[in-house]
Amino acid sequence: MRLNQNILLLGKKVVLVPYTPEHVPRPTLRPCRYHEWMKSEELRRLTASEPLTLEQEYVMQHSWQEDADKCTFIVLDAEKWQAQPGTSEESCMVGDVNLFLTDLGDPSLGEIEVMIAEPSCRGQGLGTEAVLMMMSYGVTKLGLTKFEAKIGQGNEPSIRMFGKLHFEQVAVSSVFQEVTLRLTMSEPERQWLLEQTSHVEEKPYRAGASEPR
């Protein structure tokens, strides 16, 4: 999605930046963070993901940037990113957060997913803040009023996290072994969301130059 390609969202625990080709480095220069993460069998199981080749990763990145029905941000560790000016985004990457706007019959519905892939960064609230920030972006910039999250039945931490964010279970698929949770943004829910993200700052973004300010 081109709408978010020039903005950076700064929270307390995470920084959200657009997914650019710079986040898919060539292995001759340095290892690709995603490829390293996806070597984890546990992570692939929790996210229902398969490892991609470098060529597939570039195709995926281009798709996320160009397709109007997908919105993604790379999640950076804010503390690490702000610790030293000039710190590379790649060294601060901990995961990603995504929105899928694929329900043609209901453009106000977004499917949301988050991945905190860096093991040392799990359980610290980074995923929670990333989801809240993405939901706020979806509500204020994309006009979304409903969110769904499809989570593997064995991914108890994610199910609990979305439950704490007021999502309710609406379906279970034994075929795909996943549960579907939904949140409808009533006016009280919208106000709660905006209060939870009132600290977030939106800043201009240029790939490779998002130094802390």
C-alpha cells in the first residue's frame, strides 16, 4: 500500500516503518533477518508461515508496497532504535504488523496480524502496542470499523493478547486449526483505542534515513 510508504509511527515500545527493499538485504552484504527468523520451526508453526527464497521475498515486498488491499509496517524496537543516532533499521527489526483489506463486500473490515519474531522481544508488550498502533492507523486513515484476527489454535499468547484488546472469538476452523476473533469499533471502543494510542507520533519517513529525532 502506497498510502503508508512515507510515514513513520513512533510509539513508546515500538517504531513502525514501511516495508521497503532495504529490509530485504542481499545475503552477500548481510544475512536477511526474515530468513533467519523463518528457520525457527516454532515461529513457522505459530504464524502458519513457510520460508521464502530471497527472490520470493523481493516479490512479496513489492506486493505489499503496491497492492491497495495490503498494509504493512516493519516493527522496530524503539529503545534500541533511539539509543544511538544512525542505528540501522535492520538491526532493530523485531517483526511486522499487517492489515488485509480483502473483503470486497465490506471495505470497512480489516484482517490484522502481528509477528514478534525476535525471541528476546516477546512477552514485553511490543506486539500489543504494534497492534494498537496499526488499528488506530486503520481507523483514522483507512476508514476501518471492524477488525478480524485469525490465529492458530495453538498460539495461546496471541489469542490472549487479542482478547485483552477486546476481540471476541466468533469462529473456530477445525480444518485450518485456527480461531477467528473480531472487534467492532463502536464509539466507546473507538475512543478507547484513540486514548491507548494518543502518545503515538507520526513522522515523515524516507527509506534508509529514519534516524531518531
